[in-house]
Amino acid sequence: MKKANNGVRERFAERLRELRAQCGLSQTELADKIGISRGSISYYEQATRTPDIETLYVVASYFEVSVEWMLGIENTVEKSRNTLGGRIQRQRIKKGMTRGQLADDPALGIGLNELMLYEQDRKEPKIETIIKLARYFEVTTDYLLGTSGKDSNGAGSVIATLRREKGITQQTLADSVQVTRQMISAIEGGAQPSVGLAKKIAEVLNIEWSVLFEGGQKHGQVSQKNQRA
């Protein structure tokens, strides 16, 4: 088991170095953008430390690649695609799940190979499956089908807007959910929080966490509700 973990750590280190170099970023610049220390970046790139799930998710989101690719589970870089398959993949990654974990969930009843075909846009799921996926990810079927124009990737703008409305600083929010201020800044700038972190932030902002992944769709309703309370 330890040997397998070391292999994942080394693949992550290699791919992190590769992506950082492609973007022309120093370790310090990357650290500032995703809200962690330069020392942590150095440890990750030397394969002497494994990132926690929150950091792993933020790194993958920043570079617009899948968590599976960062860990070496997949060998093909899959950039975000504005397709049904791409939206399914993004929602799965937001939950911090591998394809295998999602396929194993009895609530969906989807085989691993079938899920892979969906995400690669090589097979279109039946409408019943799309409805199940939308409920599972807590998004609308319109979003998955691409007919609403409301992408659920707007969590950062929703967080920033609600935080300012409530007079909360980035530092105060960061302290409340036990992350760095830089990570909050990175999320508000476009990096996507994991579901676990989103729930913590939503609790501090006194909203339903799914609102964050509606891209502001319910923001007006939330504001009105708070005003009535």
C-alpha cells in the first residue's frame, strides 16, 4: 500500500511540475494563486508530501484538468468541455469522486464503462439517467443539458457577493472555515472549492450549500429570504 501511495505521489509531483512550467509560473507565483505556501509546492514537487483533498481539488481546478489525471489514474488530459459529458465530469470532480466511486453508487446504477462513455461524449445517456445525475449532483437538468446557460462554476462570484453583503472579510471567512485567506481569494477568483469546503462556507454565509453550485441562480431568492428574516 505504501509503495502504491508513493507512486501516486510521484506522478502528482511530475504533473504539477509540468503544468507549472507550461504556465511559466514560479513556485511562489503558483502558491499565491491557489492559496498555499511556496514550501508546500516544493514538497509536492519533490514527492515528499501528498496534498490533502482540498488542495488537490484546487490545483486540478486551477489548471483545468481532472483530479484523476493529476494523480496519474488517467493518462489523457481532459480540459473542461462545454458538453453534456464535460458537465458530468466537472460535477463528479467537484464531489471529489473518481469514475469508479461514482459508478459504484447504487443510487445511480451506472456502470464504469458506461460512465466513461458519457464523460467522453461517446454515448448520450437516457433522459432518466440525466435526471438521476442532476439530482445526485444537485444541479438542474437544464444545466447538464446545456440549455440554461447557468453553469454551476460560479461559486466564487456567489461567495464574494454574499460575503461582501454580510460585511465579512476574506480573512474572517478563511478563519471560520479553517483555510488560508489566499485560498478564499483563489476560490473567489475562479478556483473551485470541493463540496466539503463549499458546505463549510455556505454554513458561515447562512445559505444552502447547493446555492453556490447554481452559479448565483438562487442568489436573488437568498437575498430576499434574508431580508424577510
